[in-house]
Amino acid sequence: MNIKGTAVRAFLQFIDEKYPNYYDEWLSRLQGDSKRYFFQTILPSEWYPLYETAVAPLEVLASVLDVKKEDLAFEVGRYSARVALTGVYKFFASLAKPTYIIKRGSIMFKTYYDPAEVDYEILGVNEVMFMFGRHQEKETLIYHRVRGWIFELTFITQKVEPTVDFSIIDHMNGLFSGKFIVKW
């Protein structure tokens, strides 16, 4: 799986804004290909390997900060949504309902993840089930980032704090998906 450079750069902005004093330590602890990618310029329009540029770097930052990696991934997702939906997409987010955006998740997520298998089901007036996946087990931390993104999307568009119930589905073939039930 690959991730778009804009999403990788959002992670770098997150560190720069929230934890600037830890950047050098974080960078020095990166290993292998992750280190190689972050010693280059991350281009917004390029595709990068998901594990090396989104999952492993997040795990390293969680270790540096001594926090749970799932909680940190959630915060990175919220931050990424805030940047995207209060910046370039502010007008769109102010008009759209979460159901509308989640229904079009396959289009949105395909701009950030490749390949992106996405499905949804409307469960009620203010409830949607969203599936995102077919990832290797080592990549499943990304679901916590997606959960944070969905949380912040719903918060921005509805002005209420949503619940985002989350589970990981094991497809028994070495691939996993994230299942999100969003209520607002």
C-alpha cells in the first residue's frame, strides 16, 4: 500500500507544530528505508510506501514521546483532517454532512491511499458504517489515524463530538480492514 506525499507531509507538520523539540531525536531513531525517505524532500504529489513513511515513523515518534502509538495515530489523524478541512476544503466541509463525505470516501481515500478499498453503509440518520482496508498486519496502525480523521471530519461538519467505534477485521489471508461505525 502507498500513501500520498501530502499525507506524509501532514505528519511532518504535526511534529513541527506539536513536538518540535523531539524532531531531531525522532529523525535519528528512524531505521532503514524510513530514515532514507525522511532525509529527502517529501513531494506532495508523489506516492510513498505506507509502512515506511506513515506507520514506522509514527511508531518511532510514539516511542520517543513514550505514548501509546494508537493514541498518537488518532491525534495525527485529527490534525490531518483539521489542516485539510479548515484550509483548502473549508468551504466544502462547511456545507457537507459526514454521510455525504463518507459516501464519497472511496474517491477521497483514493487520493491519499493506493490501492484503497473502501465501502460504506448508511445505518441511520446520523450513523454510518465505513470500511477501509486490505492492508498487511504491520500497516494496521493506519486505521487509528483514519479513525482520528473521521472523528475530526464529523466534529468540524456537525459541531458535535461524534463516537467512532472501531474494529479490525482479519480476512484470514494475511490482509486486514478497518471497520468504523460513526455516530453524531
